Amino acid sequence: MRDPVNEPLGQAAEARPRRTARIVVAVGLLALAAGAVALARTVDWRRGGEPFAVARIERSPGASAAPAAAATTAKADPALAAANADQVEAESGVKVMRSGGGGAGGSMIIDVPQALSLRLPPAPDRRLAEKSRFGLLPRVGADGARPAEVYARPVFASAKLRPGAPRVALLVGGLGLNPASTSDAIARLPAAISLGFAPYGDNLDGEAAAAREAGHETLLQSPMEPFTYPADNPGPHTLLTSASDADNLDSLRWQMGRFVGYAGIVNHLGGKFTADARALTPALSEIAARGLFYLDDGSSPRSLAGEVAPTLGLASAAADAVVDADAAPAAIDAALTRLETVARARGAAIGVATALPSSLDRIARWSAGLEARGVELVPVSALSARPPGPAAAAGR
């Protein structure tokens, strides 16, 4: 007897026997989902983004005949069932773990991996874009929406980690200057690692969009005056202690207009600039007014950003370590281990690095084992704190 439910649309069952068997398994899995589905991961929806889940799908006493039919098909032809599961994995990215990993007999676990929902919403969000002579600038929306929240990567809580597990965030900067290293960082690093783009690349909008599509939140690296300026010149439109506030704001807005979709700003160099409260305050005030967060890269112990930001209601954070200050692989490994130690002691830690080949290699290896070591990898935005105060209350 023909079973039209299990036939491919517009085709006879007899013409595509293997296809029919695949559909039987697929329908069975869907019916199993109706029997019992338990989410093992959750999402912090305050920051937007798309959902993902690990679903345990098992037969239940009240399941319909369809699951039984699927199970019968699998038992009758295990090789076919395995081939169908392999095809599901290859074509959809859904990982099917047979035998339930210790679950009920005949159960299967369908693991919808994080990669299926890493893509962040395209930028710019119209609410958050202000036209200017420098290009589109970030702003707080009329509804109070802020780039620091809308453009941030959501925090995904792993079921494998205990509540309150130590958190580590990492910013890898220097992107946008070299197409090869930029693509390498986007492709190789876990999406929870934030990426910093310098304002001087030729294809910043395209590369930043690619980073967001891969799930990485982005930050703008703002060139600021180092103590060794002008011998060490970060580039055009660097923020300078000798410039007027108006000129520095023009330079900052030029930097901001170079690409869209970043959640925050991090200094690039800037030892002298960040140590000068008179020069630094207007710049941080502008960043606060545009609804961004600020990350101090921790390279200068004289930086006043941690003192000035709270007075402006500016969400901010400071890095605890530059993990590739010494680019030797062994030194990077040691710095990453120290960062982990800080996170265990304090509950959280932030590191910064540059997209050098040796750095990308060591960071990729290190991050792959973090969850197994009981440490959660989160985006930098998750560790930025917005202090209470008049500016914050005003929705700046």
C-alpha cells in the first residue's frame, strides 16, 4: 500500500526507495520531538540575536506509531539509518548522536550546534544610524536602543558548565589591515571572541559584516596618542593631547564613520592620551552619548579611563592582560594560562591580542579546551559594566 505522507512531493514512492527511507526517518525524528524535548542550553535574550538549543529527543510512552516506524526502519537497516543521519549532519549542520549517549534505549540526541545560530543581525540597525559627513555614525535610538546592546553578541550559557563558572573574554585586534589575517581570524576563532578593527582598512564594511555573520561582535580600535608620538604615529586622525576638543571629536567621528555594527570602542596605543583627563573626557563623553561601551586595552598603567568612565555613565571594562606581548608560542600559552587563573580568582578576566598567525594558532588551541576546564568564553560586551548615574539614567 502506498503511503503518500512519506512520498517525496510529486514523486512515486517506488521511484525513489532510498529517498523514502530517509523521509521515514525524518518524520520519525519530528514525531519523537513531540514525545519529549528538553532544552539543555539557554540564551541571554537581553542582547538580541538568534536562538540555538541542544535538544534531547527520545521516545516516550505516548509517542505515536511514526517513531516506532522510524525505529523499525533503523533496526532493519542500520547502515541506512546511519547514512541518513550522516546526510542530515552534512546538509543541515545538525549533529545526530546515536544511542542517546546513555539515554533510553532507541533514543537519539539531536545536537543543534551553536554554529547554526551564530550569525548576528545585519548592521546597521536603522534606529542606531546617524548620517554625517563622516558616514553613518552610531547613536542611541529614539526608543532607547543602544549599539552596545543591540550589536553585542548574546551570551549563551552552556549546560556543561556549573552556574557561576569563571568567565573569560578575549579581544583580537588589528583586523581590517591585512585581508588574509582578517579572514583567518574570522574563520578560525570561536564566535564568542570579539574582534577589533582598525579604521584604516580598504574593505572595513565588508569585513566587519563577515565577522558579524560568523557570530563575532566587533569593536572599533581608536588610534590615540602614545608617549612616543610622533616617533610612533598610529595613523591619520589619531586623538592627540595637543589638539582641541573640537578637532579630537572630528577625528573620533571620522574613525566612527569607517564601518558600522560595532558595539564598543577600544584604544589603540594611547598611553599619553588616556593619561590626560582633560583630553580623554570629551572623547569618552562622545562614546557614552552614542550608546557604545569602552574597553581600555590595559597596555598603560597610567590610563584614567577607569576613573573617568563612571562619571559619564559609560559602560566600560579594562583588559587584564595583553596575551601576546611576547609573540613566542610558549609565552602566549603561558599568558593565556595566567588569564584563566585570574578568571578563576576574580570570577572574570579580559585579555587582548593581535591577529598575528602565532597568536591565532595558540588562541584557537587554548579556547577549544576552555569549557572542559570549567571556564566560560564570553564576548567582551558581557564583562562591560554600565555604572548608575545621571548620564545612564538619562539614556545617554
